[in-house]
Amino acid sequence: MKRLNFTLDDETIALLYRIAEQYYHGNKSLAVRAAVESLAAHLGHEGWVVAGFVPVEVDNDAECHICHRHFEPGETLYRPVFRKGRAPQALPHLPREQWLECSDCAQGLAHE
């Protein structure tokens, strides 16, 4: 982790706080990361983009990738479907860990 020092205008700060509260439970770092990933997706980066979600009934304890809420076996979470970025080296950048999101977090990402 690295600390960056930069100045934001009041409107940008207010927007960051609002997005962090609405989608990331107040975590401003996650909000900035999502914004940078979204910008990169539109610029043809070498990474991945979430194209949608598939419902998954979990068969053992699980947690949401974003909000970290706990879910018990039998509950439904949502697995993101990734699409390749425009660059040829996108596939090595796909997340390797199991990634499941609750309906609230998945819906929040779908509306961005």
C-alpha cells in the first residue's frame, strides 16, 4: 500500500464521500479504486471489466467480496461475469480468488 498526496476540489470530495457511503460502506479507498478501474476500462486497459452477474447458491459459509457480510449455506450470492479489456494481455489480470457479491453490492455495481 502506498500513500498518495493530492488535492481535490470540494465538489469532488463530496462526490467521493457520497459514492463511498452509498456503494462501499464508507470506504473511500474502494471508491477511488472502482473509479480508476472504470476509467481504465473506458481507455482500453489490459485488465478486466465486470459485464454482469450470475446467481450462485452457496453450499458453505461465504462472504460478500465488497461489503464482507456473512452468508450461510443455501443463500444466493452473485458471481461476476468478466469480459476481457481491449488489450491483448487482459486474461492474466483476471481475479483468481473466488469472488461473490451480495445482491445489494452487485446491484450497486450494475448501476454504475
